Amino acid sequence: MWLSGQQKRPALSGEGATGTVTIAGDGLAVQLESERRNLELYAPGGYHWTPRVGQRVLVLKNQGEDPCVIGVRQGEEAPEAVSVEGGTVDLKGQVLINGVPLETYIAMIVAGMMGG
């Protein structure tokens, strides 16, 4: 009888776990206590991202619901793909593309098109 009380009881509310991505993109899979496949990926509205294989992610597991991936640790390698969509995207501050200010980047493209 004592042993039956030692089993882990299901959580009454959500709990998080970290795992490693084993399949990226469609059919997202993460290795937790076992591999979980076809996980949904959550992000703020309009923000879309795809974690890389081998990346550590945060997985939310809620009683009676399928686990879902909700984030990656800050400072980790960048996701495989990121896109931001919306009716209006308002950027404040300096915008860099590969470390180059946006205005300089556009000028380089125009100069290339003009042959200079």
C-alpha cells in the first residue's frame, strides 16, 4: 500500500518543462520525458517563429490538454525563422539588418541597382 502513494500525482494546474527540439517546422517534436510530436507553437500575436533542432524550449503541459511550446531561453541561438505580421508594425529606435542601419542597407541596394 505504501508504494501506491509514492507515484506522482497529476498536476491540477499547468506545469512547465524544458525539452530539446528533435523535429523543427511542421510536426514539431520535443524530447521531454519521452518525445512529444506535433506540438503547437505559441507566440505573441503577429509573431511567428520556428525553433531549431537541438534548441532547448519551454513546454507548457496542462491537465487534459496537449503540451505546447511557448518559448526559448533568452540568449540561446536564434530561432530558425522569425516573421512579424500585422496591419501596422511600428518600430521605434534604430533598425539594423545584419548589423547595418536600415538606411545604409537601402542605400547599398539602390547603389547596386544603379551600378555603383
